[in-house]
Amino acid sequence: MHAGGRRFPSALAIQLAEHVADQHLTGRETTVLKLVAEGRSNKRIGGQLDIAEGTVKAHMKSILGKLAASDRTHAVTIAVRRGIIDL
């Protein structure tokens, strides 16, 4: 603070530190995750977005990795908590 720096509350500093290494989801990944949050299957998501089911699975694999999530439900929970998607 003496050198003109800013002081952050410790809770905010902890929250920032948790997300420093976060990788951002692409627009398509965000769309896929929103549809997952609505309860759609990979097959239905593929049909709605006019992409192959395998492509949806590839997007989900990327989403899980970027969010460090263990499964689809965990990914949705993380995304909602971080403000990536709204329910």
C-alpha cells in the first residue's frame, strides 16, 4: 500500500487465486453446457445444434477439463457458481 498498491479483502484474494489458472470456455462450449444444464442428452444437443453426438462429447470433454469437473453435473454446478451460465 505504501507504493500506491491496492489492498484486497482476503476473501476476494482467495477467490481470485482459485481462478487464476482458469481457461475460458468457447462460445460453443458455453452453449453446450447451457443445454446440459437444461437436462438435454448429448444426442439431443447434437440434433439441436446440428452437430454430431461425438462432437458434443468432445465439447464436454473439453469443458470438464477446463473446469476441472468430474462429471456433467459438477461442470454445471461450477459454471453456475462462477457466473458462466445462469439457470
